[in-house]
Amino acid sequence: MIRRTILAVMAAVFLVAIPAIAHHSFAAEFDETKRIKLTGKVVEMRWSNPHAWIYLDVNNNGKIERWAFETGAANGLFRRGWRKEDLPAGTVLVIEGWQARNGSNTANAGSITFPDGKRLFAGSSNPNAERQLEGK
Amino acid sequence: MLGAALVAVLTTGDAYAQDAPARGRGAGAAGPAQGGGRGRGGPEAGAIRRLPDGKPDLSGFYNSNGRGANYGLEAHPNQGLTPGGQGIVVDPPDGKLPMQEWAKAELKSRQTPARGYDDPTAHCVMAAGVPRGMYVPSPFFIMQTPTDVAILFERMAWRRIPIDANRKHLPDTVRLWQGDSVGHWEGDTLVVDSTNFNGKPWLNEAGEITSHALHVVERFTPVNATTIMYRATLTDPIVYTRPFTVEVQLIRDPEGEMLEVACHEDNQDLAHMKDIKDAGIGLEKK
């Protein structure tokens, strides 16, 4: 509980101010016209470089498809209060974002919510994600 | 579960705030510059810190108020997935980059999907070049002695700036990502002259251009205890028709700490970027 409180405080302090960290062109990698919203179970939250990725198994009419969602850089997520153990395998998530231009099961994560609608900060690598999702 | 702890604070505020000062510290004192004006110190900002020799003390952990410059130096709107920017070009007065015609064509080419992979920083080439390292949305740490200033970029390598007005630049045949820098003080302003660039860095994700002929004069002017007004004048006759100047504010966070970046380790992005590039090339051939 103490840690949870600390994380919440950290998040409150950090979230609005820490710059998103990106190092490649979103427009080049992801297609703004291919907006997707998928529900699935977390296979792995991978704290890789230069961005962390969330791998999600999505049930598409009985067929399980694995999707990879790019999030922010590991140090940016850390500053926002994320920790490696915070998103265990099996967690059900709804992720909204944009599919890769080559049509693969790869996307940039714009927002992440739990099935009850509570929202988990995505730590998107794309600083424009929230504006796009909100139609601004 | 982290999620439960985070959700309460997730939906408000601009969580993706670009180029904002870390933790908001100094933010009130250092809003976006207006018309090339200087930053104004807020009541909490305090006086310029100084070393025992009286020179300004620039040291500390900083974020840049880059105002979207990593997505274009000129003012530009939010467009699709590309974040907008307020523009940091203060000269020419119209805020436009004075590009030569060939450079305009090259820039357009760099903005196609097949070329996004070509930005060296997308390959974890960590030296972002000058001045990109000073406005890319990633923190840096300035260390200073009477004879040297070192800028340690969390994500973008480092620069050493000897403070010696008599030091000559390296031989012309030596070409570097970050160039060769020499600094001197003009009053409270650290003036840094840099040459010997290799012409490879992109100025930002938009693909704006410099060449090996680039000559940069930077001016670090502290305006209070937490804010440095940073200006860089770029002269590159291969790419531009005249010199131009950009300006951002560097915001110190006394509590900020550097983190490690191991960009090459377990790199998940590069193969994907290559796939996109190949798909892009394939589309262009059709």
C-alpha cells in the first residue's frame, strides 16, 4: 500500500511534465488512418530499447492473434512511475492506437484501459497520441 | 497494482506534454519565448548562480523547453501523428528556414515513410548533433569547471566544450557527429563555436538538414537560477541561403537525476523500422 501511494504521488508529480521521448518519426512508422482498438491479454511487457513494448494476445473470432504495441522509452516510463512488475502476464487490457504502415500486427499505443474503463497511462512514445484520440 | 494507483491521475492534464520542463519547476518562470524575447525570472527563480571565480554556474540537470522543435524548427500545427510545434526560429523574422531548393526537395524525400528509418537517432546513433541535442525531448546534465563545460545527454551522447578563446579547431579532415567546440565567456553568456561536423545528423524527426559545412555559434545566457536562454546561429552555405537562429529555454530541475539508456540492448524497433522502410520502398516502386 505504501508503495502504491508512492507511485500515485510520483505519477501525479511526473505525468504532466516529463517529456515524451521518441527517436523516430511516428508518421513514418505508423499510419494515422489505421486507428485500432483491441482487447486482449498481456503476454509480456517488455522493457526493451529504445522503446518498451506490450505484447497482447487478441481473440479474433476464435483465432488468437499476437499484437505488439510500442510504448514510451523505458526511462520515460520509469520516471512516470512504471515498474517492470506492474503489468503481469494475463492482465486484460484495451489498447487503442495506430497500426504500422506495413499492415503487420504492430501498433503505437495511444491509450490503455482496463476492461472496467479505468485508464492506465500508456506512456506513449507519441506526444500527439492523446490529442488524436480525443479528436482535438 | 500500479494501474489502480495511476488511473486517478491519468485522465487530466497533458500527459504527453512535449518538451515541458521536468516536474514543472521553473515553468512559470520560463514560458515560451515571445517573439525572440528573453525568459523572465519568476519570484521563485532566484539570482543567477555563480562559481567562486564569478562566472555563471550553468551546472545541473536540465530539460529543454523545445516547443516541438524535434518535429520541425518552424511553427507547424498538429497533423495526424506528427506533434505540432510553436517554432523556434527567431531569425529570419518570419520564422522560416532559408532552405536552398535542393534542400527543400531532400526534406520532402526524408518525410516519406521509406526515409523515416534513415534518421540516425532511429538507429540508436546517440549523438544527435548540434543543436538538436539541446531541444530533443530528453534531459541532459551540464558539468562545469573554470576550464571546461561538459554536456552529458541522457540519450544523445555528450559534448565537451573547452573554455579557451585561443584554442584552434581540429584539422579540417576530422569530422564528428557533435563537431568540435570551443567556448569563451562574453559577460554572463557562454559563447560556443563549433565546426568539424560530419553532416550526418538530422535536425529533428522531420528531417531538417545540415551538411558538413555547418558552423554553429551557441549562446548560453542564464537569466535566473533555473533558466538558461539558449540561442544557436547556424551557418551552412551548402543547405541554406543565409544563417538562421533558433532559440529555446533550458530549464534546470535541482531534483532531477540522470538515468541510464542502453539503446542498442534488446532493440525492438530497428527491425520493425526496416520492415516499414522495405514496405515503403516497395510501394514507391509500384
